[in-house]
Amino acid sequence: MHPKTLFEWWVPPGGGVEDTDNSILDCVTREVFEETGTKVKVNNKPLFIREFADKENNTLNLELFIGATFINGELTIENIYGKGIDVHYIKEVKWSVINEFCRV
């Protein structure tokens, strides 16, 4: 839930590349673990690419949606504490099937 607008939405795990990441794929693995507590094996190609303007922050963003296979772990948001602003936004994590969110 957004702390100012109180809007609620669901999004896949994500974030920016950090200095400790050797690649975008390393970033995916790290972000999934931080935001869900699970380990995944990342597929090597993007499934979907989206570009959008964030007028609130005056930035142009490029999102890469990359498939992954679950390896192990239990769903938790415990790993986001101490990692920055995400703690104010991420309140829950859950497994979902794609048709819960979009028509396929």
C-alpha cells in the first residue's frame, strides 16, 4: 500500500542493479530472495519489456520481466527490513496464478 495515496497493488519482485550484482540476472536472483525469501534459477531471456515514465520521480524506467524456476525457500518479507524504502510498501508476499491478474 502506498503510504501517501493508500492505493494497494500487487507487483512481481524487482528493483535496480546494485554494485554487488555481476549482471541483471544476478540482480533478479537477489531481488527475488530479498522480497520473497525464495531462491530461484533465472531463465536467460526476458519474457516482457516495458518502458514507462514515472512523473512523480521524474524518471524514465525500463522494466525487464524475466522468468525463473523456484528452487527452495519459504515465502517471507523478513529480508526487506534494513534494505531501504521497500519496507514502507511491501506488506505481503504470496504465490499467484497468472489468470488472477490478467486475461490470457
